[in-house]
Amino acid sequence: MSLSSSDLSARIAGLSQDALAKTLDDFGAAMVRELLPHDACANLAALYPQEAPFRSHIHMARHGFGRGEYKYFAYPLPDLIETLRVALYSKLAPIANEWSERMSGAAPFPARHADYIAACHAAGQRRPTPLLLQYVAGDYNCLHQDVYGELLFPLQVAILLSRPPIDFMGGEFVMTEQRPRMQSRAQVVALNQGDAVIFPVRERPVRGAKRDYRVTMRHGVSRVTFGRRHTLGIIFHDAT
């Protein structure tokens, strides 16, 4: 099944914003099953050995991030990734604005991703952040947050491009939530090829008995025990 940019935009536009907001509120993450078909996943994963689409190549072990590697895409982004970034931002910006109001009352995020990126660039954040990650047996990603500058969009998306358990085993997506004066809570999100998970970058609001409070979020990937795992990461703010 081939996937055009217009088909993908229509698929994302048809997602229920209310359902996403409720699931993010209840669980801290929301799933979109089969966002990308098999051939789109395979085509994106096949980009990894190439050099032209990317601006940098990171080996996690060199920085204490875990084991594995990833590459940041360069501008101009491939069409499918640009479509994902723009369409998902439009769907998630109202949720981000609600979160922002509940946590800090900060200025709202604009409706158009192009306007948000213009603000990032004006603030000195000009490097694109969508990335392609690769793990092989023994690799893992430590719990972390993807903060690249002062401007930060509070939600991001990861899309699994490989097929468990055919292409790999292990390598589960993991989130932790640090609640005030409480022990951390962990969550494992089971993904199949083409599934997307929407999750917080750094923190999220939680409704308390009297008022909302913030919880700190981190995410990572457990150890891959077999094969090779590719993931596409869509981050909406650019980096300094």
C-alpha cells in the first residue's frame, strides 16, 4: 500500500482530538495504531545507511545515552516526515495549549507549525530535530528528555518502523512519571510496526483534588535482545 502526503494528512486530520487529549490526560501517552503502512515504514528505515538526508550521526555510548545510534534529518525534510510533522502539530497544538495554560499560563502555541518554527528560528533554534534511530542486539536508550533549547513543544511522537518479533525482540518503549512526593511510575507501551505513540517531552499536567500539578516525564527503550529495530522520532521544536 503506497501512502501519499495528502492521504497521510487526511488520516491524521481524522483522528479524534478529544480522544487523544483524554488518553494523554489519563495515561500520559496516546497510541495511534497503524499510522504508517508497511511499505512506508520499510522505505523510511532504508534511509538509515544513507548520508544525504541527515545532518548528524550520534553514537549513544559516546555520550552516556545508552547503546545504539541515531541520525538527525537535515532540512529540507523528506516529504513524508514533513507531512507528519506539520499534520501532527496541527492536531496536537490545541492539547499543548491546554497543557500550557494548566501548568504555567504561557503564551499559546500558534495553529500553524510554520509559525512555530519561525519562532524557534528567531530564538536561535534552527536545526531540525526529526530523527531516525537504530538499535541492534544489546542496545538500549537511557531514560531522557528531548529538550533542545528554550522553546519546547510539550508533546512528541515516536513511530515504530520495524516488526516485532520478526525484525527484533525486546526494545520496548518505556516511560516513567515522577509525581511530587511519590515514587516514580513506569509504563511500557507495546508497539507494532507503523504504530505511533504520542507522549510528553518533559512534563505534563495531572488533575489533583484541588488543582492541577506537574509531573516530570522521561522515556527510553529497553534492551534489544535480537535483531535490528528502527524508529522514527518526530519532535516539533528545532534545536540550538
